[in-house]
Amino acid sequence: MSDRPRVGVFVCHCGSNIAGHVDVAAVAEYARSLPGVVFVQRNMYTCSDAGLTEIKTAITDQGLERVVVAACTPRTHEPLFRGACREAGMNPYLFEFVNIRDQCSWVHMREPQAATRKAQDLVRMGVAKACLLQPLEEQEVPVEPAALVVGGGMIGMTAALNLANRGFDVKLVEREPELGGLLLRLDKLYPTQDDALPLVEARIAEVRRNPRIEGFTDSMLNEVKGFVGNYEVVVKDHEGRLSSFTVGAIIVATGARVFIPEGLYGYDGQRVITQLELEKRFKEREIDADRVVMIQCVGARIPERPYCSRICCTTAIKNALEIKAHRPSAEVYILYRDTETQGTRYEAYYTRAREAGIQFIRYSPERPPEVSAKRVVVYDELLGAKLGIPYDLVVLSTPLVACDGASELAQMLKVPVDEHGFFLEAHVKLRPLDFATDGVFVAGTARWPSHLEETITQAYGAAARAATILSKDHVTSSGVVAWVNEYLCRGCGACVEVCEFGASSLVQVSPGVEVARVNPVMCKGCGACASVCPTGAMTAMHFTDAQVTAMVRAALSSESMS
Amino acid sequence: MRDVLVVGGGIAGIQASLDLAEMGIQVHLVERLPSIGGRMAQLDKTFPTNDCSTCILSPKMNDCARHPNITLHTYAEVTALAGSAGDFTATVHEHPRYVDEAKCTGCGECAQKCPTKVPDAFDMGLRQRKAIYLYFPQAIPQVMTIDPDHCIYLQRGKCGVCIKTCQAEAIDFEQTAREVTLRVGAVVVSVGFDFFDPRGLTQFGYERCPNVITALEYERLISASGPTGGHLLRPSDGQPARQIGFIQCVGSRDVRYQAFCSSVCCMHSSKQAVLACEHDPEATSYVFYADFRASGKGFREYVARAEREYGVHYVRSRVARVTEDEANNPVIHYEDADTSRPARRAVDLAVLATSLIPRPDTARLAQVLGIEVDSNGFVKTEPLTPVDTTRPGVFAAGCCRGPSDIPESVVQASAAAARAASWLVD
């Protein structure tokens, strides 16, 4: 075929890493026989300066229109080779990587002949694809250097202040009439036993003073459109007034709420109360109980709510110590399943509680405590005996649960929540504060029950993650994105449903006619949309049907089996 | 805008560097060892998703190496930090690798020919490496390092096989240490942790019984890239280990050693127990624990699955001692907390969940950096300023400030990046 582009193939020895198990000379010789290939070179290390220079020289001198490198892995080296092509004036998407180290020499170490044949097969497929590669363009979109923080508790305020102090404008939206969140309702903080209120008040004052932070209290998000760098937000206040603005990044810091134990352990809000209600009594100095029994895991670690809420053991210890501080003669019992007091600070806190004379009694869920009018009866797992403890006050430690409206907010932001209604991060290990949707982040108990120390850390962390976007003038899309042929699209919306990143949407092009459009900045090029599209209107660029079919044909073509 | 110095190239240092670099800030990442990657590089899989540790870490290491705003100083140490927040002068001592980083491609041919074998620290001494070595296969930078204590040429002036082998002409025995002076606005300390040496706790039988190993040794054994290619074989006889006992709190929650809880062991032991069963459906795992701590996201569900799907036995107990029967099987003697009676169980392999402790050089480094350590020897921080050290402009992230799991370390790293960035005003 005369219109076949001029392909250059570079085969890497990688010292002995590839050449030790694959006959590199045979692979190179074979490549020379493939249709379209006009130039073949072997390199000791294609990635070395010498190797990269050879690629660039060949592009110029040999008039190469496509470059194929058969080497280690695109995971580490594709950006390097694409860069070399770009420097030689070639569109970097006209480069194709063939992995003959991971997929040949490493996995077939003991079968050098088979490894060599497989390398030849892969090179044949790579060349077949390369002939059909198309130049692709990357798009740049400007970034609005401002952030939206949803939730005006300690976490939202801390994140907002960090960003504002670095010169970014921040819009802080709080549902309640006041900033401060759950901390306003707490008496003390653990493990220091400091008062909660001065801390919150100081932070609120700092926010109010900061000229870069605009607070919207008594307000809710009404609408969020757009994408990373350019989110268009509409906020609605309690009187229905709307405000609109554009931000580059969004931090979700909406917190959680405390589970109300209706119907459990005789909860009545009087003699059987929650830890949060106990904090209220502390604040109002209305605590006069000589015998207090606290029950842990009330409504937690049960089949319908199997998780541990992380903060309840330390909360119980805090409040037990507070009772002891007010009334040293008081007897305080904590009935627990496992003491969740990890790390250096909280294990020491647990020790301090035991030294203060607080009694810890382990119960098992098979034999839970029973609360009668006068006594709590519990089977002590360590003693192996039933104990009856008379009480003045029973305090139930209940878990944090997802805040009301979390799922509506998640829908508006196109981010997921987990089975418990907590926001679900992009990767539980290495992207704990990111959503899969670029430019949206999460911090605090909206994500998972966390200690105050941890939520403050997350607030700073989310601010850093947001700043990585806000610090840039532009966000750049990859060239490898999905593309819609609007003549073939019938607007069924299958691509919109399947897209994890919210990149595909339907737009009306004429009355009654909708077609899909892909936002290249949001698209990750995963191809999920292309595979569900019933009409073939959606194409995953760089992995087009024609390109992949050519590879499959090449893989199956017997004439080239060497 | 001033640069930032990040000390320690594990996952915390990597994340802090990437966040700062993506904010447009120049970062100097200093790592004591020949490669970044830290402890996470030594792990096989990670809880609660069982993601392959290297597979998720390696792209981040590569991002660090490639980032135009990050300068790597591997095999190097910080020796001084003068000045004050916003305007520090740091001195970095770079050890000679005796290999030209610009020329070496990490192909490893020199190591194949090198005649000297040394226990491989990355693999916990469970296999040998050569005197010239790549720290681990995915090391960043991908360059060889010559171990000056074991290289025959450096010790006795002869050999030089590597010089003859290296086609890139990268071997350079004339290389000397370098002092680099860096002006930085802020510092992030992320030097990580060490594991408590269980030899002092003789009752657990480490060293006395060949089939008693530590949790990190177990990670290397079960790793596909480890010394046994991922087969869980007993050190004493190379036979597959099918009954495995995991002993928790070895050195932790014990006032004579570490009063604190090491935070991550309940979960990493659960993961290890699950992995044993995944590798070998006939394997049975027992976890001997005091309080089971699993309050992180998805942790309780993971433990429930370990019990239900993999039949992991969780035994609430206190282990008194480990003895050995005639077949080298460790015998775990314990008090069963459910029956309050002594009991014992013979296993093929016993794995000790040893405490996470400060690195032995943390105190010295703290002195160099002018920061305080807490009563446990970790870098001192306060609950309401969790990543601030006692010296303004110096921040801490990861296990050097106390035991933390991977996501916690990553969050702390991002937080330290945010705090550090606020000191970089022009």
C-alpha cells in the first residue's frame, strides 16, 4: 500500500534484561520484514540519552511518520519516548509502545525461543496499530483560582483558612445559621481535656476576619455544574436567594451526625442518654450522678451497621474522666467490646482512665448488657460472671452515621458514597482525600469517623490536594479521550450512565434531538463509553476499533508466525 | 518562592513531595537509602483492598523521578539545618555510590558478575545480594550502588569485575561524598519507623525457633518478588507452612517495652492471615490478640470476611511463650480469654507482630533539625497542630510521628505539604 506511513522500530536490549532471554537481533530482523517499516534499530538502552537522540535523528533523517519502541513498559517509559517524538516535531500520539520486557523476557525467562516469538508477535501487532495511529491534540482549560468548601465545621474552616492564607478565594457554605459544626456541642476535647468552645470560637473569628473567605451560612448548594478548574456553583440561602460563582476545586467537609439510639437499652433522654447529651449536661453544669454506666457500640458493630465508629471509646474515656474530675468519688463503668485506643496518644489515654479508677468491663454481643430501672446487668467476659451495677445515669456510646443530605450532595457533585452513606474516596490507600472526579476532595467525618486530630490533618491535606489544582494556570487534557460522531449518536445516554468521571453528557442540538458530548478535561480515556455505545458513535481515541482490529488481525495472521 | 526540603522518601515523603511539586514548588527529596519507596516497597499486599503494594506505590515513585519540580537526593542524609522558618539553609551529605547515576541504566549485568555476596537488607536477610546491587527491582532511581563495606575493590584494591562488565561505563571508584547546600523555606520530616527487635522477648522464641519470624519477614516470604518467589516456606526445612499463628502486641502495650499500641498490627496480621489462605486453600491461620482494633474504613468488614470466607481463627488470648516440638513446629502457649484457661497450639510457622518504633537515628536527626521527640521517641506533635513539630517551619508526616497506616500517612503528608507551603511567601 502506497499510503502506508513510514514506521521506525527501535528494539531495546535493556542490557541483559531483555537481551538475556529474547533474541533481540531476531526481533529487529523480523521487524524489518513488516509492512510499513522503513527503519529498524537496536539499542543497548533506548531510554538513554544516546537512544533518545537516535530516535530523534531517525525521525528527521529517515522521514519517520510513526515510531514504535519495543522495550520495558509504557508505565514508566512512555512519557519519555513520547517526549522524544515531540522534540523531533512529531505528534507524540504517533508513538506506540511494545512491551517485550514485562510481557516477554521477564515472564518467559526459561523459554527464550517462545519469548522471542512472542516479542515478534507483539511487535507485529504494535506496527499494525502504529500504521493507523492518528495525531491527537491536548486541550488546555484555564483554572479559576478559588475553592468551594462545603461545611463550616472545624474541618471546613481549617481547610478554608489554609487556602485563603495562600492567596486563594474561598466560598464557605454552611447549612446551619452558625459556623462551628459538631464541636459547638462538645464540652471537652480529648486527649487534653481542654474546652472545645475556645478552639471553635477562635477559628470562627479567624474565618470572619479573613478577607478572602466569603461565608454563606444558613445556605445549601443548589446546583453544581462544570469540571475541574471550572465548577459553576449556585448557593441558595434560607430565604431562597441565589448566589452564583465559579471555583476551580471543591472540598466536601459536611461531617457526620450522631446516631440516636431509639428503642435501645431503655434510651429515654433522661436517665439513659447519649454521650452527646451528656456533653450538653456538662456544658450546662447539670450533672449529678454518683454511679454512671457507659455502654459502648450501641447501634454499631451490628449486622445492619457493622463498622466501628472509631471515636466512641475515646469519647467515653473523655467523659468518664470529666465525671471523675467533677466528682472524684463517682463510680464510672465502661462496658466495651474492644477498646479502640490506637497509637501513642490514645493508649496512654486509656491507661490514664484506668489509673483514674474507671472500670472497664468487657461484654460480648452474644450477651449484651441489660438495662432495668435500677441496674445494668452485664456478663463480664473476663470474670466469667454476671454483674449487676446500680446506676444513676446510663450513657450510650452511639456511632457517627452519614449526615442528612449526604447522598443528595453526592449526586449533585457526581461523587459516590459507600454502603453506609459515607463519601467514597478515589482509592482507600493512596488517594484517601480525592474523589475519582478531578477537582473534588473530601475531609473529615463525611468520609469516615475520625478523631479531631485526624480530621484537622485531613482538612490540611484536602487543602493541599485542592491547591495542587488551584496553583496551576491551566489544566491539560490527555489526547487519549473519547470522541463522539454526532451523526451516529442517537442520544440514548448509555455513555452518560457508564462514565465514572461524569465526562459524558447529553446536549440538545436541535429541538428534540440530543447527542452525547465528551468533556476532554474530565475524560480519562478508559473507553467504557465506547464499549457500551450501541451505534458505534463513541470512539476511544488511540484505541479505535480500526486500530484494535488491526492488532487482532496481526495477532492472528499466520503468515507472519516466524 | 523558596524550595522545600523533604527528609525521607517513603510513601509519606513521596506524597508530600508530589503535592508540593504539583503546587509549583521546587522540592528536594532526601532519602538515606539508595532508592525511595520506604517500608511500603517491602510489603506484599495492603489491607483492606489487598492491592499489591508495589503496583500502587511504583507509579508514585516514577512520578517523583519524572517530576520537573522534584530533585531526588538518594543515598544521602541531612547533616545540618540553620536559619529559621521561611529561610533555612540545609546541608545534605550525599554518599558515593561509586556508580555514575547519569550513565547507569540499572541493567544489573554487573551484579550478575560481582563475586561478593551479602545478606539483602531489603529482603530482611532472607536472601543474598551482591556487593554491587539495585536496592530492589523497582528502585528509583534505577541505578546500581556499590556497598563499600563489602566491595573487594574498595576494600583491597583489586577485582573490578563490574568495571569490565559495565557497557555503559558507569562504574566510578573515584567518586567521593558530596556536600550540597540547599536554601529552603520549610522542611517536611518523614523518616518513618523501625520494627522492635523481638530477640529481647525470649519467650516468643525468635531466633531460638527457626520457624518463628517477624511480620516483615513474612511480607518478604509471601511476596512474589521475594526470596521464595511468593511461596510460604518454613525457614527450617523449606516445607510449605499450612498452620500459621500470628501473635499480636509483641513489644506493644507493654510498659516494659512500648506502652503504646502500634495501631496497624491487628489489620496487617489479618491481611497476612488472609494471604496465607489465598496462596494455599489448605492453610489455616490463627490470630492471637488482646483487643482487636479495626476502626478504619472498611476494616471490620475485612475482618468479618477473613473469618467467614477464609476461616481465620481469632483467639482472644494472652500468649505466654512459644516452645518448639521435635518437628521444629512452634508451639504457642496462651491463656484463652474466653475460657480463662491455659491452652496451646502447634503451628508450622509463628509470625510476631512486633511494635512500630522510632528509627534508631530519629533522636540524632531530631537534634540536627532542632526539633523535639516525645516520650516514646517519635517526632513530637500536638493533637490540634498534628503535623507541626516544635520548630516553626518544620513539619512531620507518617510513622516518624507515631504509628500510622498507609492512608493516614498519605493524609499527614498532604497536610504537611499544605503547612509547609504556607511558609513560602516571597
